[in-house]
Amino acid sequence: MAGHNMLLYYSQLWALALVCLFVGYQFGNTLNQFSILWSSFVEFQGINLPKTTPSYTIALPSMDITRPQQDVQHQYAINGPRAKTFHAQPTTSVMVAHPHGAKEYGSLQERRHTLPWEFIILIIVPCLGGIGLVSLAWKRLHMSTDTKVQHSESQVALLSTSSQKEELQSTPKVDKGFNILELTGSLVPQSLFVGTVKWFWRFIWSRMMAELAPQDKTGAYQRPTYGFQEEIGTSAHPLESGRYHVYLGNPCPWCHRVALVLALRGLDAEGHVSSSLLLDDPMKASRGGWAFSEDRPDPIYGAQDLRQVYDQLVPGGYKGRCTAPLLIDTVSQTIVSNESSAIVRMLGTLRFSSSAKGLRDLYPPALADKIDAVNDWVYPKINNGVYRCGFATTQGAYNAASKDVREGLDRLDDLLSKQPFLCGDYFTEADLRLLPTAVRFDSVYSPFFKAGGSHLRIRDYPNLWRWMRQCTALDGVGRTFDLEDAQRSYYQQLFPLSPGAIVPTCPTLTELGLDPSGLPPASEGVFSLQQPQTR
């Protein structure tokens, strides 16, 4: 009986192996044929004609177009990616009609086509799948054989007590994955197997990271630019209460900036600028990650996701990244801006009303130069520095970004040892821009992005922590941010950084000492006020 099982086992194993090899060969051969369509140049007797050159017309003498025993199919990528096909002998004479006169390039030469990386990956994937299938069959049969052997041994041994039998039966099964290392250890060196898997995994990871966060040649994150840079207060977008709407997402620190402006200046509560909250769900969104939920639908266009809003406002549809925050003009049906710094500057200075909050000026003229100077180094070292750490794909790129973060935190702590806020005695735009990054640092940017090293905490910088608590105590700040939702978004939605989507136990606002209900209220005197008269 045991011999029959082993024979069955080896028969199935060899059958699966042959099937995988056959499928892989056919798949690779098919891809090789298709790859010809992606040829980037035409070759005539060693002479390369780039497809970016002027249009060429190929003339094959009719007498040479024959169908011999061994037809050779040649594909030419002429004037673009679509190829023209000719059936001819390899010795066919070829005439190329150039705009400046015809020239004979001699005989047509055969050339080999190499597969691009995408096709190599498509070949490796089924091969790995075949290995997995074979190892899975091996494991299933091996487990079945072991179970029968154990059963036979238990009958021979005549286990005396039912407790021993129950203990044997209740032994949990352990998932060893494909168990490839154990099964192929005597045939394939572990170093070869591990090295191959690491290379393949890193290649896929780096491609996914580039999709998520564009990279330069050194593996450093390069934040995309934004295409909408108009302003409120112009003839195209006049200063009118209730005319503008902004789309925000809670996890995003750039959106948090705008939410803070709305709250601190009372723009949303007084109805001057409305807002809606997006859901971070790449599975629901058609492009990017922002979509609308059933309990928080789009109040303006009834869109399903942010892409539909962009498409609604851009003639011919929008082709770029659908990012938030997004400030729109609901009257002219146009986009004002999708750049957080520009939106913060507009909404932080323009006067929609003369209420107590409406007179708060986050960019007072007397402090403008100082605010700009602080912003110029806080953004690259802290605001964008934490993302440069998290999205770096090389050790060198990470080291440079991590160094900037540490230097930035040290500089901030030293600056705040001399004054209550970044630019002096008043809470300004500079403080507002830093706050969203600071409140996420201990829960997300340090442990997840390893910003400055996973050991760093804002709580370890006494002056910076005091400043953060003071800012959080400002009226309205507490309702602008949900820390737990932000944590879930980072750990579950940034798939290349967290494939398992496991959310660690992170400190709460209370544990961070940032629960607004436990902080003393801030004084109104921390804001610079605009002059009563209309500017």
C-alpha cells in the first residue's frame, strides 16, 4: 500500500512538473512573438533607422516577394509602435525611399528580439506559480502519507488512554507556506533560492513604490507638482461667501492644514467656505485613493470618487493625479487650486467676514518675511522630510532624508526654547503648516516611515512637545483630526510599505498628551488680528 502511494505521488509530481514546463515554454514563446511588436528600430544590414527619424517607405521588389519553404516573417516598427509585416526571404533586396532620395540598403537581415522586463516578469510569475503548485502537491501528499503512518503506528502501539489519542488528534497543523526550502534543499542551494526571491520581491516592490511615490535615479522621493494655481480674489474667482468648496481627507496632513484654516478662522462654521470629507479607499476609487462613502456623499456633484470631480471640472477629462485638498469654485465650475500651501495662504489671509475668528490673520504683513523663512526649511526637512524617509527606495536616499529630519527636529526644539511659537508670540501660518506633521509623528512617521529613525518621538523634545500641546488646545483644532483613522489609513492603504496591512498598537491622543479636553484653553491673544477696516 505504501509503495502504491509513493508511485502515485511521484506520478502526480512529474505530471505537474511537465505541465508547468510546457505551459511556461508556450507562454514564453508566445510573449516572444508579441514582443516583436514593441521593436524600437528597424535593422537593414546592420544599419539602424530610429523610429523618431522622418517617415520612410519600404519598397520590396515584387519578384522577390515569394513564399519559399521557410518563410521568414519580419516586423518593422515604422513611424510609431504599430508594425508593418512583410513575408520575404532573408536575401530580399530592400529599397528605402527617404525624403531626400531613395537609397538601397542591401539585403534584409534577421535580428533577435529580446524580451523587455515586463515580459520577463510575466514569465517568472507562472514559473513561480508552477513551483508553488508542485510544492503544494508535494506537501498535500506528504501530509496524507504522514497521517496514515501515524494512524498505523497508533494502532500497533495501542495507545492506552483516550487522552493520548485526543492529544494526537488535536495537534494543530502548521502552515509552512510552499515548504520549498525543505523540499528542494538537497537540489537547490538555499543562497540561490533566497537570492532569486529577494531580487524578484525587490523588483516588484520598487516598481510599486515608483507608482505610489515617484523616484529619482538615486531612489529619493520626488513629490509631484500641482497643475492648478489660481487664486481667490481675482476677476475669475471673486471674494464671495458661500461660493467655494474644498475636498479634504482626514489621514492626509496636507488636507489637515486646510481643515485647520477653516476651523481657526471660522470659515466653515460661518458658511463662507464649505467642505466635504473623503474616504481613503484605493479599492473604491477609480484613480488615486480618494472616494466618497455612503454616509458622506459628494454634496456638489454626487460623484463616486475624487476623479469624477476632477473630470467634471476639467474639459475633456483630467489626466493627472487626483489629489486632495481640492479647492473649487462652484459658480464658475472650475478648479481654483489643489496645492495645500496656496490654499492655506488664501484662506488664511482673505477676509470673508469681520467676526472674531474672521479677523484672525495667519500671515500678518509684519511677520511675512519671518514666516516665509521658517517655511523654507521646515518643509524640506520635516513636512516633506518624513515622506522622503518613508518613500525612499535606497539606503542612501533614506539616510539623507533621515538626517534632515533629525536636524529639523533639533532646530525646532531650539527655536521654541526661546519663544512660544515658530515666528514669535503669535500663532501663524508657519505653526499651522507644521502641526499636522507633528501630531502624526509619534504614531505614524516615526514607527512606520522610520523618519529620523524609528526611535524618535516628539515627546522627547520638551519645547516642541510643549508647543504641540499649546497648538492642540486652540479652539476648534481638536475636531479637525481623527488620529485612529489616520493610523488605519497609513498602515492599511500604503500597500507597498505594509503588505500585511497590520495596524500596530499606536499611542492615542490621550497617551500623547494631546487630548483637547485635557488641555487648558488657549488665549485669544495668540493670534494676530487684521485691522477692522476692509482691506
